[in-house]
Amino acid sequence: MDPHRISKIAQRRRWRRWEGEWLFTAEQADEIRRTIRAYDEHVPVAAWTCTVEGCETPAKVRGMCNAHYRRVSRHGSTERRDGSDWQRSKTHCPNNHEYTPENTYRFADGRRRCRACRLERASQQGAREEARGDDAVKNSPELGAVRQAGRAEARPGPV
């Protein structure tokens, strides 16, 4: 028998513990057995298991096990089993651009990014570089000579 259920029954009957432990008389033990048996007969076994077909896990919330309840609350269905389905259910990026085929960049591994946001970031980066004058420095012949010299010094020579 489940000790938690026994403890709850004893607490409802206001039975006392002795040095932190439950000590029951034979009559109290029989009453606990009768209470649990009556409850088990009253509640059908089907109500204890998850209502999703094929799942035998005990039901915890709204007739579903914890895993199925979380899956339903995230994307409204119990169909998928991988962790990325809640991302796939999103229809707009964080900046509220819609994920359409024309506005979505897809990576080889299945991830997606908003093209409008990528273009905005690229233009902002270009504006920052232009304000600092980075293009002039990057393309200067002096910098190229300095880089070449630095590479030559970094390479170990023959010993």
C-alpha cells in the first residue's frame, strides 16, 4: 500500500503518531484497508491512466500524464515527440515578421531565421562600420603589409 495514502487517511481520522511514526491497532489497519478498497472500487482504473491512446502512464493533470499535458500546452497537439515542435508552431519571428517561404532562411539542419531581421542586422552593421571608417582601414595597403609581416613572424622557421 502507498504510505502517502495511509498517512492521509490517518490524518483525516485525527489519529496520533507515536515518536513520529504511525502505529495502528488491528481495527485501524482494517479501517484503512476498507477505505482504500472502497475508493479503488469507486474510481475506475481508466481514470488513473493517461487519456492519450497508447499511453499507460498515470494521469496527473486533466486526464493526461505530465509529458502529454506539457506537449498540448506548448503547441496544442500530442502528435510530435521531439523538442523542437514548439518552435515550429511559431508563425512570426520575435520582431513580428511573418515566417513565409520568401521571408524565411532555412538552415540544413532544419532551423529557420527571418530574412527581414537578417537584412536589418546587416545594414546596421554596415552603418556602424561606415561610421567608424572600418572599410578604409580594411582595404588599405599598409594594413595588408602589416598582416603579412605578422604572419611571417608567427610561423616558426626551420630549426
